[in-house]
Amino acid sequence: MASLKVLVLRWVGRLARRLVSTRFGQALTASVSAQGLPELGEFVTDDGTRHVRFDGYRDRVVPRWRAMVESTESGPPSFDEAAASAAKRDIADVSLLLESHGASLTGLRVLEVGCHGGLHAFAMADAGAASVLAIDVPEYGVRQAVGEDGSSDRLQAQSSTLSELRRVNAAEFRRSDTVHFLDLDVVEVTEEAAYDFVFSWETFEHLIDPRGALTAMARALVVGGHAFHAYNPFFAHNGGHSLATLDFPYGHVVLSDSEFARYVEEFRPSEASRAVAFHRSSLNRMTQSQFREQAAATGFDIVEFLPWMTRKNLAAVDPQTVQRAQKLHPSVVVADLAAAEVWVLLRKRA
Ligand SMILES: C[S@@+](CC[C@H](N)C(=O)[O-])C[C@H]1O[C@@H](n2cnc3c(N)ncnc32)[C@H](O)[C@@H]1O
């Protein structure tokens, strides 16, 4: 029989391989600096600061950006096996975290915020949740596609596409009948003490009123209920996501709103309006310390606060970047720039 040490090593190796295979793991392990890339020229900010632009920097930091930005009208929605497996693994990890704090997903009434196609919602149902109400807003997808909040026709079309995707996904899960969807902004959730668990994945950074969202989440939870959020903060090297990651490190953080607009108009004219709208209206600027303060102020205890970073992430944060970031966002610290992901487990206070 294998010794305990060997079993533990195997388990650690499996966890590491699993982590690296996820989108979140790739964000952690991807190269974060522009080292070795050919120079493309430069961009000069309003105060005369020169930023060298690098060929391939965006590919390095957000490898899948083309699929997101260049996606044209595609066929009918289809089931994505790899994304479903990743969602199941995410939920398995979140379950472990809950169990470490004496809780369990089994039997919980769950509210998921920012559910998109519902893969995490279905995975939570299959993992034992009693029910899942999964909410989302069609405006976000429309803004990414056309650079504005869109006409009611566009919103309706986006809403129908999501419904179809959820229908396709539902067929692949055992307990999908316990999952329900609603087009609803989280700040408009008015129910009180109706849920045991609030969950979001890769969504918190997109909430334009994070404090209002935390208030609504606290109201919706029973006392002692948990909230879990995994998010990719704006200040991370890859926090500009596909549309707002520029061609040099931390461009989306260190350029002002007008400099950002000038940059994309000059170098990415075909994406400019979408990029400006996304940078301005789809990414909040919440630092880790602000998250903690606002969670505490809205009635939560912070049970776990896990900023994920590697030595490589840290090495890419040079003093000029910190100072430039702080000029625009005074409460930013190195950890905000170096953490590619943050996981937070909160508990509603009595
Ligand atoms: C990057 S997607 C993540 C989707 C999904 N959780 C996943 O992991 O694939 C962020 C989602 O948050 C949603 N969202 C943004 N603001 C929201 C709000 N105020 N209320 C509810 N959902 C919101 C967006 O519409 C979008 O579907």
C-alpha cells in the first residue's frame, strides 16, 4: 500500500494539474510580463509618459481574446463539454471550502448572480443544492457585442439566446429541474432571508454597483448563510479581459478614461466603441481593501479572503506601475495588481 506521504503528494499533484487546466489556473500561470516580445512603437500619455507597445502582449495575457472579440453571428447555442467539466470542478472546490467551515452545499437554497448559460447553477444542483435561482442581465452581453446598452430588440434577442443556451445545457445535467433563471440585476433582488448561499463566478468585477450588490446579497441571505465570489479583479494584469487589455502591461489600469479612448481609437479602431464602453461601464474599480470594507459594512463576516498570485505575478509589478496606478486609484496596493483571481467566502452576521 502506498505510504501516506505518497498519497498526499499524488493528491497535491492532481490538484495542481486540475488548477492549471482551468481558465483561472491559466490566468495564474500565463506569462504576465512583455519580456521577449517585439516592440510595436509607443503610446504617449497626456503627461508625456511613454509606454512601449508589444506585439503579442494581448495574446500572451488573454489567450482567448479573439474568440470573444471577433465572434460574429454564430449558429445555435451548443453544449460546451470542457466548460461544463470546468464548472463541475469549480463547484467541487467551492464545496470543499464550504466544508472546511462546517457548511455543505447539500440541501441549500442558492442564488447565483451572473449565471450566463447556467453551467455553475446546474453543477450546484447536481452537487446537492435544493434549488438554484440563477440571475443575469442581458445588457452586459449587448454592451460587449455593440458597445452600448442597446435597443429593447437587442436586449430581447440576447435574452432569447441565453434562454436557448440554458435549455441546451439543462439537458446534460441530472437535476436541472431544480434550477430557475431570471433576467434580473442583483441590486434589484428584494427578497429577504430567502437563500442559504449566494454564489458568483467571474462576475463580481463586472458589477457596476458592488456595494449595492453586497447589500442585496446580505438581505437575500439567512443569518449564518454564506456568499462565495471568485473574480478576476480590474487591477490584475489580465483584469482588462479581452476587450480592454492593451498592448503593454497594465495599460487598462494606468491610462485615464480619455487616454484609454485615444489608445483604442488609434490602434484598434474597429473595437474602439465596444472597448471604451466595456472599460467604462462593465468593470468596477474595487480594490481588495474596499471589498473587505464594503462586505463588513453590508453585514458580512469575511471567512476567507484568497487573492491568488504567484512569484511571477509579483515580479511583473514594478514600482512605476504601482505609482501610476495609484495616481488614478489611490487605494491600489501591490496585491491588487499581482492577484489574477480573488476568492472570497463571506458569512452573514446576526
Ligand atoms: C464574465 S460573465 C461570467 C458568466 C458565468 N458566471 C461564467 O463563469 O461563465 C459575467 C456575467 O455577469 C453578469 N452580470 C453583470 N452585471 C450583473 C448584474 N448587475 N446582475 C446580474 N448579473 C450581472 C453578466 O451579464 C455576465 O453574464
